[in-house]
Amino acid sequence: MYLVIAVCVAVFTFFICWILYYTVFSIRNLFKITKEARESVDKLHKILANLKEKLDSTFSYIYLVEEGVKKLSDLISDHKKKTSSSKTKKKSSSTKKSYPKK
């Protein structure tokens, strides 16, 4: 009877050790997966931060270019108004006919 109990304790101990080994192995793999996920998220965060920084600087340049284009278009429209107003003055003075007095 002691021999059967000893064999049962030995088999039970073997299964407990086997379960513990696979549990530890699974937890270790879980930590590796978590670490890789963190590294991937960190890389993605760095990429997005870099992209945001570049876009911010690009948008500031675009804003400056937009303001320059607005001022340029204002200058062109003012120049066209001045040119057209001087042409209308020339036309109005040249189209006036002077009639001889009777």
C-alpha cells in the first residue's frame, strides 16, 4: 500500500510540475508579447509625433505663403483698379467732343 501511495504522490508531483512549467512558459510568452506591443506602440507614437511636427511646420509655411499670395493678389487688384480708372479718365476726356460755339 505504501508503494502505491508513493507512486501516486510521484505521478501527482510530476503533473503539478508539468502544469507549473507550462503556466510559467505561457506567462513568459505573454510578457514577451506585451513588451513587443509596447515597443510597437512606442514606435508608432514616435512616427506620429514626427509626422505631427512636420505637418505643423508645413502648415506654418503654408500660412505664410497664403498670406503672401493674398497680399500679392491685393496689390494686383489695386494696380488693375488704378490702371482701369486712368484708362476711363483718358477715354472720358478723349470722347468729349467740343462743339463750336454759335
